Amino acid sequence: MTVFKPKVVKKILGVVCSLSLFSASAQIIPSPPQMSAKGYFLVDFTTGKVIAEGEADTKLLPASLTKMMTSYVIGTEILAGNIAPTDMVTISENAWAKNFPESSKMFIEVGKKVSVDDLNHGIIIQSGNDACVAMAEHIAGSESAFADLMNAHAEKLGMTNSFFINSHGLDAPEQFTTPRDMATLGAALIRDVPEEYALYKQKSFTFNGIKQYNRNSLLWDASLDVDGIKTGHTAEAGYSLVTSATKGDMRLIAVVMGTESERARKVESKKLLNYGFRFFETITPYKAGDSFADQRIWMGNKETVSLGITQDTPITIPRGQRKNLKAHFELDQTLTAPLAKGSTVGTLFLQLDGEDIAQYPLVTLEEIEEGSFFSRIYDYLRLQIMQ
């Protein structure tokens, strides 16, 4: 392990100390709240830090959380230019609202033409099962072919414990997902199709003269800045909710599946989000291009090379622990010229309470050319003696 030179230690400690000026005093972090749900999961969107989980990999019925994947496919198809929001979709008998008498629907009518944009709103805001079938047929020709597309996207996203049979989420044999996979899908919506995700914060949508409200009641909660994502319910699945909220630069994704009522899924989701925001924070102690050390380099036209990182270092830590954050690096080679700018020469570690919590490639921030013939010989001999 490389030991920082005094001036480097001073520099790193200076950065850490400047961060600690803005931190609260250290506090005890309690255990996550007790949850009344079949499964739950809380994760930081930016860092992927899992803050709380319970039965996170238990396979559960997705209900209308399935529509998140339907929406994701629609968003990717629009982004790829395969369909456009202005495209008109002819409603088939399969997509007729009358096929869904006891479930949520958009109230589309067979034979009518409805825009992709309206159907998309109907899926996300009104949770329309009929709209899902219409879009599935428009994109893939049939709902079963669309389900294959959904599963292909799930595999690509790493949703290893999910499988979809239909586009709307009504209970079906072999259809399942997990809280962890739903968080993965929620993050993908936010990251990959931001224009699609922007629809999730809309509180109502009117179609065919019928105004329906978004079932995610946390959108109306003034104590949280919630901008998505989706509710789900069937008698067998129970009441579920995937939520995303922000506070400052921190975004959390909470998944609660299989609660006993609409109120319960709201209460349990709020408990998770409040816990995450209250006791954790996401910070970026170092920025891309920050220099960590001027390290000795041999046989070059300079004696030292500046080492640093080429990416930001966002991390999620217990609130009040910034002042205890430390950094050190390890070189994986003796630095000899020539050395191109951006060459990876080691690893930067961020530590909290003596444990590594993140690591990043350590690179050269400048190019070092070979020194003169005599300086190279001199450095070569010194290296031999040192070794």
C-alpha cells in the first residue's frame, strides 16, 4: 500500500475536513423499520447502495407493477424511433375495455384509433389493462410476442427472478417478480427512458370524457418529493407499490409488495423512504479530474506524475459520517516513463471505519515522456539499488 507523502496526506485530509464542516454530528443508525409486507427493498438510485431489504428475492405476483416493464419497452421503442407518440393504434377486440370488467382500464373501444401518447398515459396514470394490450399488439403483433420482448429486456437488465406472461399483470401461471428486480426496473426507467419516466408524476389523465387519478397517493404527500412510480393490486398479490423520491441530490427507490390494503402500501413505502432520507446521505467527496498525489516516476522528463480519477465518486453513507471518510490508494506497478495520460496505475479506495466502501481506478492525469539518455541510466541504476 502506498503511503502518502506528507503534503499529499495534508491535501487529502484537507478535503475530508472541508467536507466535515457541512456534516452533522455522528449519530446512531437504527435498524430499518419493521415492515408489514411480503417483501420490500430500499436502494439509492445513484450509487446502488442497498439501505434496507426483506424477502427481496422472494418470487411474488407482480400485478400491475408489470406495467412498468410494458412502459419500459414502450419508452425504448420510442427512443429507438420504431414508434412515435403520434402513431395511431387501431383497437382490436383483444384490447377492448369490455374484456376487463372488474379491473382497471382506460375505456378504449374496439375499432377506434387511439394515439400511442394517449395509450401510454392510459397505461402509466390510469393503469389501463386494455391500453397495455393495444400497445403490445402495436409493437409486437400479439401480446405473447410482446411478453417475449418484455422478458428479453428483463434479462438484459439483470432481472434474474422475473418472468412475464402478459402486458398488464393480471394473475397468470408462471408470472412472477421480486422486490429487488422491481427496484432494478424502476432504476432503468429513470436512467434509460427519462421522457417516459416523466409521465409517472402526472396526477390525472382524462380520456373518452373519463378523468382518472394516479393511484400512487404519495404523489400528493407534501412531506416527500415523490415523482413515481407504480401501484399494483390483485386479490392474490395484495397491494404493492414501487416509489421513487428525491431529497437534495439523493434519489431513493422503494419497493413494497404484498401489503394488506391501499393505505398499508402507502404507509409502509413512506416508512422506508423516511428511514433512508433520515439516516443516510449520498455525497460526492471527489470529482472527476481531482488529483490525489504527485507520485515519483522513473526515467521520465519529470520527477513526479499527478495521479487522480476520471469519474465522480458518489457514495451513500450513514448521515453524519462524512468527517470519518478517508481515502488511500495502492499502485499496481512501478511508475516508469513513457506513460500516457489516463493510464490506469492503481486503485483509489474510500474507507469508513476502516472498511473499504468504494474503489475507483487511479490514473495518470498527465502525459510523461522519456527523459534524457543519462537521466534514464541514472534512474535505472537507482531502481536496481532500491530493489
